[in-house]
Amino acid sequence: VQLQASGGGLVQAGGSLRLSCVASKNPFNIAAFGWYRQAPGKQRELVASINSNGGTNYADSVKGRFSIARDNAKDTVYLQMIDLKAEDTAVYYCNVDLHLRIGVRGVYWGQGTLVTVSS
């Protein structure tokens, strides 16, 4: 299983970006996708997640500004970010929670994509 994240970049405060993450070479059913971020000197934190039923979860700091969506046919997850703030600057990582076999799950991580918001 390989995860490839893309869409990061430099944007001014108030701007928007859309991140994408594709799970390739994946023979397993996907239980959930997640987006995490890690700012310099800080711990990695959950930004948003989406499960197989489309249920979503967001960090309080991004509610109303970020939206997570998935395309099951393409094994792809998206993170639409609007009204970006300087404090959103971080490396964004996607992960995927897979059903490896009955009763066994596995989590895989992508390489990260840098989002820089200038104030």
C-alpha cells in the first residue's frame, strides 16, 4: 500500500488549498482516511477523518473551514481548506486505516505535504 499526498504549497492568509491523497497498490478495504498535521516544534495532531460510512470528525480548530471527502472508487481522500490562517502552517500527512483481514486493521501513512500560510 502506498499513499501519495499532494496539493500543498504557499498561500496567503484567507486563501484556500485542496489536498489530495491516493492509496495505490491497495488490495484491502478501507475503513477510514485521516489527515494529520505537524507544525514545527509541535506534536502531530488529527485534523480530520472520514470513515467508510462517510462519517467525519474534525479538530475544533478547523471546524467550519476544512472539509474532508473521499472517493471510494479512486481510493482517494481530499481535504478542502478555506480561510487559511498562519497557524495552519504545517506538514500535512494522510493516513489510511485498512481491514487487513477479519479482526485485523493496519494503518499506513503518506509522506506529507507542506502547507505554508503567510500572514
